[in-house]
Amino acid sequence: MIAEAAPATHALTHLSEEEQLFRSTVRAFARQQIAPHVREMDEAGAFRKDILDRLFEIGLMGIEIPEEFGGQGGSFFQCVLAIEEISAVDPSAGVIVDVQNTIVNNAILKWGTRDQHQRYLTRLARDTVGSYALSEAGSGSDAFALKTTATDCGDHFLLNGRKLWISNAKESGVFLVFANANPPAGYRGITAFIVEREFPGFEVGKKEDKLGLRASSTCELILDDCRVPRANVMGEVGKGYKIAIETLNEGRIAIGAQMIGLARGALDHAIAYAKQRVQFGQRIADFQGVQFELAKMAVEVEAARLLVYNAARLRDAGQPFVTEAAMAKYFSSEIAEKVASKAVEVFGGVGISKEYPVEKLYRDAKIGRIYEGTSNIQLMTIAKKLLG
């Protein structure tokens, strides 16, 4: 008996008509409205307000938020496409879209009450930037060593502590803050709170002067008897560790999207330069040594993209994806740094000049192996899966 042919399936990189249109729209926006200002924003260490406003206007700050709350009602995979396309032009802008969509909006969508959805998702879709505040001076990779406390005062909590390395904090109006409401219970006391910038006792502190992603603000948060209504507890008291873990697992896929976008941007610049740079009477693109380097870069970018897309598709399908997310984050961040470095070398001496875009991409790539779980943390996650 002749077996029936298996049904036709699409490649991971195959996009539906809707996804293709979405990607084209984001790509055009990034190239036309962000690209002309990238160098200026990097040097100033500040993101232009008019570009931020446009990100809201075209719906890129509320991609997964349901239409009833003013969002686009899109998919997580569309978030990944948007982050990739924007990061190919400016990874700093990619961070802003990433944090908003994949960890702030995402967490409130999943863990927030109906009242919190109405109060905050509408703002986050319309005009309010959000931040995710977990890290502290003594709790980086060991995220649950946090010292910020939350004292239960009945109808409200008083939060006290400091948060560090908080992305988008300078622009944000809403913060997801993790604090311990029962320190003797350890991580079982960690609780998530939705904190507004105007709450008494809350202050955004100094902005970090960074190597890369300079237009994306990273600031300290100061909580000094910050009064947070009980209605702003997200999820249950003591369940913040679960919210943090699950949210960061999804966020790692988006970091992967940042990194493949960055790597693709660096590769595109290297190819374009190799085609026009002439040495020894011919384009350097005609030298086999350069061709081989470009080919290897392209292979690595495509391999990273497959890992990222696979993790994103699994997430949207409701399938397990934690290990795949760790693989995607680990590999794409390694490749982004490698490809950006090789792109600088293709440019030669001018590659380290700020007149050309690849030196910035090289600086931007470094953080990929560090934030939202270092490369070693990702390897631990993968190894635990392998070893049961």
C-alpha cells in the first residue's frame, strides 16, 4: 500500500499575508522615520519624543493588547517581527518596543484583573510607556534575592527599596514593581505591584551612561514609603516569583528578536559596503576571503532566526517553549556580537568610526548576553532540561 503524502507544511520563516504586510509596514517606518535620527539619539543618549509618539500612533506599543482596550489585538509573533525590524535599524528603539509589549503589556494581560486591564492597558496602548522593575543592586542573575519590601497596611501597601537597571524608566508612567511582602518566607513573599509614576514616595533616579543602547533609558527607581493601593497588586500576594519567571521566559524570545534584528542590520551594512569599496582595482566583495566571511555571517543569522521564530510560534500555539526560548536567547545574543564584530572588520579602519553605523551596532550587541538572563543562565536552563 502506498502511503499518503504528508500534508504540505510551511517553513518557520514563512509569513502569512497579514504578517508580511505587518512586517513591511514596520520596516518602512523604521527605515524612514527612525533611521535618520539614530546617530543623533545615540550621541545625545535620549530617545526622540516625536518618534515615541509615532510608535503609539501606529499601534506598535500595544500589539497584543485587545482592541477593546485600544490595542491591535495581534500575536506575540507579530511583536517579535516588530522588534526584529526596528532593531535592524536601531536596537535602542527595539528595546522600547520590546519591554512595552513582551514583558509589561504581556504580564498585565495574563495576570491583571479586569479592572487593571481597563485602567492600564488602555493607557499603555494609547500614550503611556511601561517599565518592568525586578533588578536590584544585590539581585541580578539571582533575581529573587531582592530586598525591596512591601508592608501590608490594609487598603494599601508601603514599598521601600531601590531598583536598578530599569529599561525605559525615564519615559515610563507605569511600572511593574516586584517587592517582598513577607521577607521571612523568601521568594514566596515576592509580590507584583502596578505602580504609577505619580504615586507618593516613588521617584525615578539617575539615568545610566551606557556603552550601548544609549537612546534607551536605564534608570534607578527609588521607593520611599511608596503608597500603592491594594487594588494595584497584580496576581496574588506572594505569587510574584511565578509572574516574574513566566514573563521573563517570554521576554527572552524578544531579546532574541532584538539580536537577530541587530545582526541582520550589521550584515546588510557589511554587504552594501563590500559591494562599493574598491581595493586593488576591484570591489572587496569580489575577494573570496570577504565572500566567505559574509556567507558565514548569513548562515549564523538565519540559524538564530529559526530558533527565535520557533520559540515564538510555540508560545503562540500554547506549547512548552522555555527551553527553546533559552536556546534562542543564548544563540542569537552570541551571534549578534560575532556578526557585528565581523561587520566592523569588513569595513576595515572606518568600521570603528562613528561616521559609519556598524560601530554602534557592535556596542549595542554586548548587552544581549547579559540582560534578561545572562548566557550562563540560559545554559543552565538548557542543561536542566537535558538532564531532567
